[in-house]
Amino acid sequence: MVGQRLSSRLRKLRTRMCNTIESAIMLNEDDDFVNPGPPDRTSMPKKASGSDGSSSKAALKGISAAEVGSKRKTHEIGKKKVQQEQPKKKVKIAAKRNDKRTKPEKEKKVETRYTADIRRLATRMSPCRLCEAVRMMSNEQKNTIKEMGLGSLLGISIDILPGLLNYYLVDKLDAESDRILIERNVIAITKDGISKIIGLSQDGVDMVTLPVCENDNPILVQWKSQYPGKKYSGKAYVESISWSNGEADLMFKLNFLTLFINTFIESYPMGTSNVKVVNKLVLLKDFSTIDWCGYILHSLRTTKAKWNRDNKLSNYMGPMLVLLLYYVYWTKYESISLRKGHPFIQFVNDKQLLEIETFELMHGGFGKQKLDSTENLGVDLLLKLDMRKYKKKKNQMELSLEAGLKKFPNSAILHEWMLKKKELFHEPHDDEVANETSETETESDNESNDNEIEDGDEDVGVSSHTPKPGFGGNVWGRVTSYKYHNTFTE
């Protein structure tokens, strides 16, 4: 490396000397040229006061200032030409790079057993944090959890959830009627069924209607002081439980309840946590009086509306594990051994849930297995739910049409929709009602005339105010039947 550097420096010095000699020969007026030899550095003149020192260099080389300026101009012109040519080369390189980027990407491998509408559910409602917290609890803390009515959570062994089956269940959940609408059957979700799954209370204090404490509540302030910077998360709750040193004080209870609610019931998206429940919990003295099953059922109804099934990044923030275990509990699997005891959450693990997901995919897809019991299939219940749903839709349609006809009574479109509504719900049209009432009036007039003639006959002896037997029954029978038809459809 050192030798290469020296050789390059010698080459540069040689080229400089050659250039100075050639310039001196060209500028010398005499034909004979005498090489003056190397200049004496002691007798060299000082640099001029110019900023660039060009005059001094020209004096040393014996070149006039005008010639130096002309050479400088040619040098600058050459630089401009080089600068004009360089962008063209860069454009070509950029074009080549773009050509490389537009090459077709490699096709990703997709498993053939999955259909197009099956995807993995994005959710942060995983029970792994709760399982981690249970493993590090002391016996005193576990006894406290049992006194709070949450002892069934101590036997949970589910760290991973099957994402494909979860997406299918959330998609098939009908939040308005509390049902899972699977391929062949319908599973109705009730508080009693949720209690069989997780073993929590289904009576007591309603968490939804529970009042909220003030922000300066001393217990709330003490609890928030555990999390500097307002960093509330499942990991932070687990760390607070581990720092409690096995003590089962009030802060431990609030930390565990907050972790349980954000894992099993409801949470917030964008990496946040549901901390508002703590504002309610600090007002309670006995946590065993909470209606947990009712709270879970309410969360199933509200969190489904916040989930977007077509957005892959949309997180489901509802009771995912409860929904999954509810479906598995009521479904029959012939080749998979499941012990369906109460509470069911203590008799199933994550390996069995993943095995169930694979089994259903290999046997035609989700929701095609038979139900384990007919207890969940009630025709009367389904009809009642459907009637309630259709009646609600009918009332909404009637209110909107009435409001529109008040503003625009001559609107042909609204009158057309009124006729469609009557045809949909089998209601008689206004023309039919008018014809029916006119027929009843004519019949009543004819009957009254006959009565007057009969009353005039002395042999009959029937009073003019007493109707003939069969007269009132026929007419009012038709009218009352019409009214009954209306009340039935409405």
C-alpha cells in the first residue's frame, strides 16, 4: 500500500513538471530555451494580497494574468459540460433501478385446505398474561382470589388461542339475539351457559350500571401511582402482581381484576387498556357480589359492533375465550376426547383447542359438526327472537314512513313504499278496507230495512230496537276479525 501511494505521488509530480515546461516553451518569445532549474525558495517572492493567490502563481510560472483568466474560463466551461452530462447518467441508473423493482414478485405459498374467507383473527384478548400471573401467586393470594369468587380462573391452562376458529366464531356471532349462527345449527348464549363455561356468578351487582368514583379518590390515586407515565398494559399488571411479594392487599385485588377484565371481558384498541373499570371497582367492598356472567354477555353485544371483519388490522376486543369455549362445549367431536365438566375452563387446554381447529378444517370446515346436546336448540326461543327482531324492524319502517308522509304528503315514492310495507307484512290496502266497510254498511242498511218491515207486522211482535238474531254477529264478526288480523301482524 505504501509503495503504491509513493508511485502515484511521483507520477503527479512528473506530470506537473512536464506541464510547466511545456507552458514555458510556448510563452517564451526566444527560440532558444534555457531551463532555469529548480527555483530558489529563499529568493521566491511573497504571495500577492489576492484571495486565491493566482497572480503569485502566474509570476512564478512566467504567465500573464490575462492568460490565466482565459485558462480559468476554459476550465469552468469544461466543468459545466461535465455537470450537464452527469445527470443523464444518473437518470439512466434510476431507470434501471425502476425496471428491477417492477419485476414480478414471487408467489406466496398458500395452504390449499384453507378457503378464501378464512383468516386469522387479530386480537389482544389472550389469556397468556393471566396464566403467567397465576403461576407466580402465593397460596395467600390464591385463597384471596377464591374468596372473590374467581377461583375457577386458577386452574386455567390456555396460553394460545386458535386464530382461524376465533375469526369464524366472531363473524357468525349475532349480537342482537345472543346467538352463534353456525352452518347447521344455532347456539343460544345465556348467562347460565356462561356460568357453566367459566364458573363465575350470574347474579349480583351490574358492572355496566355501577357508578364511577371521582378522580381524586385516594384508593384510585394510590392504584395509579403504581404505573408511572400512565403505562397501563397486561405486562405492567403482571409485574405489579409479582412485586407484591405474595401479599394479598387491596392493590393486588385491583391489579388482578383489571388484568382479568382486560383479558376475558373487554379492552380498548391501539395498545390501550380499559382502566375505567377501576373507577367503579374502588367503590365496592365485596368483589364476590359482581354479576360477571351478565357483564360478559353485555360485552358480547357491544364489542361485535366495534369490530370490522373486512379489515385485517381490526382487533376484536371482546370476550374471545368465553365465545370459543362456549362453542366447543356445545359441539360434539367423535374422535377428540373432551371431558366436559363444570366449569369447562378447567378441563380443556390450548393443545386440545388447536387440535379442534385442525380437525374441523380437515372435515369440511368450521360449524359443520353436530351439537352435543339438544338443550341449546329451542324452536320456541328462536321464533321469539325472530318475532322480536322483525317487529322492531317493522316499527322502524312505520315511523320513518309516517315522518316522511307528514313532510311530503303527496310523495309518490313514499306512498309506493307504504304499499310495499303492507304487502310485506300482509296488511290490507286502503282500497280493500274501504270496500269492506262499504259492503258492511250496505248490508246493515238492507238488514235494517228488513227489520222495519218485519217490525211493522203485528203478528211478529218484535220490538224495533231489538236486532234480529244473527244480524249483529255477522257484521261485527267481520270487523273484529279484521282488527284481530291487524293486532296479530303488528
